[in-house]
Amino acid sequence: MSKKAPSPRHVALDLVSEVLDRRRLLDEAFAAHPHMASLEGRDRAFARLLAATTLRRQGQIDALVAKFVGKPPTKLIRHVLRLGVAQLLFLETPPHAAIATSVDLTRELALNGFAGLVNAVLRRVDTEGRVLLAAQDAVRLNIPVWLWNSWDSHYGPERAAAIAAACLTEASLDITVAGDPAAWAERLEAQLLPTGSLRRSGCDITALPGFEDGAWWVQDAAAALPARLLGDIQGKRVADLCAAPGGKTLQLAAAGAQVTAIDLSEKRLRRVHENLARAKLSAEIIAADVAAWQPETLFDGVLLDAPCSATGTLRRHPDGLWLKSAAEVTKLAGVQARLLRAAAAMVRPGGTLLYCVCSLQAEEGAPQIDALLAEGAPFRRKPITPSEIGGLAEAITPDGDLRTLPYHMGELGGMDAFFAARLERLP
């Protein structure tokens, strides 16, 4: 007799445990879960939503649980309680369902002795939790101290609070199209954003028109901006460095560039190959260390989407709240500096270098460009204008760099945080 597949809540428990106990990325744990394929689409979506919500609101949830039980007896019981509270207070699951399924989950884990505790705590959360929730400082509870301090120091308390609040919201589904955005907005029942991306509510993207034909791909509105800042690249030679999973490679190829996509990971480059094939686009794919690789001929344009802390994507990757650290940011800043210098050496005189990171951390942004120019690199900033980014003037810094924040376009659902600087190599 085959073993019964776990429930979506059991899968969510596994995902939370992978992230918090084994420090594994949520998306990686989701893709690798042995029973994910056996769940129906709606159940898979619920499992990920429940895990993501639990991680996104973990600070608030833990503070509430502590009011009723102090320290939970085991890690697994702590996670079960977290999932139960997330359902009761943040996902609006009917109380009887949230509590009963949490008790059932406890028994599935062979932790029957704690079923009464789980039941009692969640019943108290149901009756008293909303009052306690209203009195909480959600921003300070859910954002790790080191992260809050860095934002407060660089952006000031008001903007830091707005950033943090936006990071606690669920991201929309954004789409980049290869053809006519307005026509595809109608076909996909999506909203055409000022920046040119399409936005709609989440769904099974493979069922949408145009997916199989590769007419569009999923890409946050902010992530779609850097490639557009290279201007008219029809027929030009452009390098996409640290290219995987390939969203920007697709953009560059769709714009008519002769693209060379380079990434260290052969495994991740397989995604680039697959995405190009689906979109019926082509690019030269090279597995290499960008810091050491050298082209035979210099490029007209080089786009470096450098490895970073990804704190700008916390809305869609809330595991980053608990997996990142200040030490990692410092280490990555060193990597970015090396890659930026390597990228600069690949640009022909008169060509364009575009550096970008999906990070909110100051040291991963403008200081990298300032240091490169201070060293005497033969480049100058080529300021970005509001007209190039859909009129989003508040996203342009005094130096002419791009700095989107999670609360930008807030009335339309926000966006990821990105930093980008455009440099022109001197003749």
C-alpha cells in the first residue's frame, strides 16, 4: 500500500523547517520537496503561501505565541504553532479549520502528547490574538535588527519604515513581453504599468495564453528596468554577466542584440537555455567565472547584474529576512567590486556599462561606482532620466543612478528594490 501524500500544511511545515533549521532558500526547498509534484496546483500554491506568510510575519507570530506558551517544547511544535497563527491572523483561514488541521499535523508528526497544547494555544490566539496583534509594531518585530539599523542609517527613519512595511506585503505577478505590451495586457487581463511591465494577480502561469509560445516571461517590474537602460541595442554586441536565470538575457535578445550570456553555474545556465528556447530567442551561452573571463572583442554594452544580498526582493523571498546577515553583505560587496572591474574591462571605448543589484543595502550600490571612478577607470556616469523609466522620477538619485524602493508605485502594488548605474566608457 502506497504511503499517503502529505497535506499542503505538512509541506508548508517542511518548507519552514528547511529555511529556519537548515538555512535553505525557500524556492530551493519548494522545488526539491519530494511530494510537491503530487499536490494539485491550488494545494502547491497554498503550501508556498502559508510558508512564505509564516516567514514574513515570524516576528509578530513568535511574540504572540510567547504570550500564551513561553518557549514551545520542540522546534517542530514551534513551527506548527507558527503555521496555525499565520492561518488564523494573516490568511483568514476559518478558525475551526486552522486549529483542527494544526492538531492533526501534530499527530501526523507522532507528537500526540502536544496536541492538547497546540489546540489550547491556537484557541487563545483565535480569541485574544487580534487585540494583541493591533498593538504590535509589525515593522520592528518582523525586520531583523541589523537590517533595520542599516536602512535607518542610510535612508532615515521615515523611509526605512516605509521600506520595511512594503517588504511585509505579498508581491504581485509581473510580466515582461517581447512584443506589444498593450495588446498582451488585454489578452492576459493584466495592468500595463508606466514602466512597460504587465501586472496581474498570481495564478498558474503555464495556463496563460502566450506562455508556451514564449511571448512573455515573469520578471518583476524593477528587474526589467536595467536592460532597458542600455538604449537601442539592435544589432549591437552585448554581454549579460551573471546571467542566470536569464530574464535580462531574454530582454536583450528580444531587443535585437547579439547577446553573450555568462554565468559561473552550468546548472543555472540550463534555465537560460530553456527560457531562450521557449521564447524562440538565441544567445551565446558561456559557463565561466566573470572575474577571470576575457572576451576576444570588446562589447558595445555590458550588463552586470552582480550577486548580492537580494534584500530588495524580500516581498517575494521572505526567507531572506532570516538567512541574510551583515557579514554576508560585506563579503558580497567585495565580490561585486571584483566583478565590476572585470566588467569594465570588457567595454569598448564609447560603449556602455550597466551595473545593477537587487539590494537595499547601501554598500552594494553607489559606493561601488564611486570607488571604480575614484580609481581612475576611464568611465563617466551617464545619468538616467525619468522618461526612460516610465516617469518614475523619485527612483533617480542626485547622481543620476536608479534606486527603486519597495514602496515606489505603491498605489499599483509596489515593486522590488533595485540599484542601477549607467556608465559610458570614455573615447
